[in-house]
Amino acid sequence: WIVSLFGLEGMMAQKNYKRDRRKYRATVISLTMSIGLFTAAGLFNMYLLKTGAFVLSPPETDLKYTIYADVDENEADVEDVINHTEGIHTVSKHYVETVYFPVPKEWAQTGLLSVYSQEISPENDRYWIHGTMLILGDEDFRKFAREQKVNVSSYQNSGHIKVLYLNTAKNFNPETDRYEKQTIFPEEPDQLFDGGYLEYDDEGLAAVFNKTMEFELADAINQMPDSFEDYSDRIVMILPESMYQKFYDSFQTELLNAVYAIQCENSTETFRELEARMEEKQLSDCGYLQNVREEYETDRNTIIAMKVLTYGFVILISLIAVANVFHTISTNLMLRRKEFAMLRSMGMSPKGFQKMMNYECLIYGIRSLIYGFLFTGLISAALYRTLGAGADVEFLIPWGYLSVAAIGVFLVVFLTMLYTMGVIRKNNIVDELKMN
């Protein structure tokens, strides 16, 4: 097949390669290391951005105000301040409450429930789990239920509290020493749970469980809404505000938080105005204001700086690799001037030389790409193994960088050979043959 594609010249190049592999080995190693350095720099960039605790997409909310004390007393005043602040477009509200509920011992000792389990109850050998009740506006709740393809029509007429519950989350598994996606509940709950809060004794241990409600984990979901990603690392139960109002007495308002998500024109100016108004109304002690947009901008600027540094490093490595490959290949070819002069004296045409060089390009390129890709896989596995112990990362293969490396290798090798052979052809054949 070599003769059919590259003619006699290709066969000569193949035999020459087999006869003196050491002559080619330095070039292949040089190309392999160049590919490894280039893709390693790219992998470092990819893993750095994947493991960074940054907001990578623009937030739906510009500002967020949370009432964490005396919601019933302060809710009206907070809404009055928000409604009379200029530049605010839309405001949405949801409530958050922490609820404790007992589960069987075998449940609490498996998976994610073991992370959230509390003291054991001596009378019936059960553990307490603390979960988050997320109370959304009715329209937001129905919209999210439609996205999750869950039918919640029976929720309105229920005689007890029914909730959607998050049943999939990523958690650190000490057995595998990695972050893994796990099912929260070991089996589908088919019972009513007693919900309430714990009272603690002087030593900080749970002494009494006060039951305030019964609730049903009705429908499982595997993903939180984008605007509620902050809650995706905990046990979350979602219900509509109408159900909260229906069973209002079951909730402990002293443990309830109200969260306002605000969209506005200028987050910085609106933040300052709201902060001043909250101080004026003496509402700063019952809640806190968060500039989500500013945090996103800070993270975005950090990411841009990281990208500039890492891509600059990639470009620098690429230039070094190209210079290294050019020097290695051109030096190797210049050492073979006597061999090329002999072939020219025997009548090998420039076209024949081109066929021979094309085959050598393939030898260099294919072998170095195979070794380079294997080298890249080992580097990615090492980074994945190292970073996976402390962050939730996926195993990455830099296909984009590998594609660029493949094209770049053949291009650099071909152009280097083309340039060097052009220099060699200008030399006198007799003088080349007289070389020692």
C-alpha cells in the first residue's frame, strides 16, 4: 500500500525509517512533547474554569433581599420600601423554612441522608433529618412543575401538605474519594412524615421534637430551577404559596425567611438606594441585601483574567513547541544532505522527493499524535484524580485542543520539510557528496 500511494520513494523512506529508527526517534519525541505541553496547558485551563466557584451564566436576579427575623412584622414594611424605589422592574417572592422530620435508622445511615441526619431518638430508634421547605408563588410553582413534567392538580384539594422533593444531588463519597451524583432517599417514600422543629438542651443536644405538621413527599424531581441552584446541595421540598396559606398554622413563622428577588436597571444605584431606605426604616437588623449582579460581574472579570493568563500561556507554549519542532526536523534533514545528494545524483526527481517527504510527514505526524494523545489522556486522568478529591469535576478530554494539535503537527512538519528541502536543493550535488 505504501508503493501504491507513495511510489518507490515512499518504500525507500519506509525502509530507511526501519533501518535507522534512532534518527527519527528524536523528532517523534519532540513532536509528542510539544503536543503534550499544548494539550496540558489547555487541560489546565479547562479544569481551572470547571472547578472555579464562579457564576458562569448571567443571573436572572439583580438584587436579593432576605428577611430572616420576624417576617410577619416586617414583610409589609419591606415591600413598601421596594415598591417605592425607582428603577425596579419586577419583584418575585418566596419563603424558606427549615423543617426537621424523623426517618428510619437504615435510611439515615445511607447516602446523602447520612450527611443531614441529627441525633438519634431513644424511644423509637429514629434519626432526625433537617430539610428546607421552599415555598414558591403559585405561578412559579406550576411553571416549574410543567418543566419537570409533574402533574400537581391534586395538590390544591389535598387534606395534608404535599410537596415536590429533590431526590438527586452530588455529594462527596468517602468510599470512592470522589464527588458523585447520588439518590437522596434510598427508596420511594410512601408515608406521611411528621414535620416540626427540635428544642435543644443546655448542652446543645436535641431534647424535644415538636411536631407542627404532616407532609407527603409526593413527586420526585432531579434538578432545581436555575434561579434556585443555591438550594441544590441540600434536602429540598417545594410547595406552592396557596398550600402554605392553607396550612399556615403548621409553619413556624419565627423560623421562616422571606426572600425577594429583584430585577432592576442599575443594580449598583438601586442597591445603594435600597440600603439607605432600609437603614432609614430600621429594617437592616431583620434582613440583609445582596447584590447578585455585582457578584456575577466580579466572577466574570475573574474568569476573563484567568482566561487571558491561561490562553497567553497556551500561546507561549505553542510558539515554543513550533520553534522546537522546526529546529529538530530541520536539523535532522540537514544531517541527511549527503543521502539526499546521492538520491538526486541517481536521478530522483523533485516530485519523487516530495512523495518521500510526504510519507515521512505521515510517519512523524501519526506516531507523534498517537503518543501525544495517550500522553494527554494520562495528564487528564492525573488532573481528574487530583482535583476530584476536593471538587465536583468531570473527566475531560480536550477534543478542541487535540484537533488543533493534530492540524498543527502536520502543518508545521510539512512546512518545515518544504522549507528545509528548498534550502538543500539549492546546494551543489558534488559538494554535498564530498561531505564527510
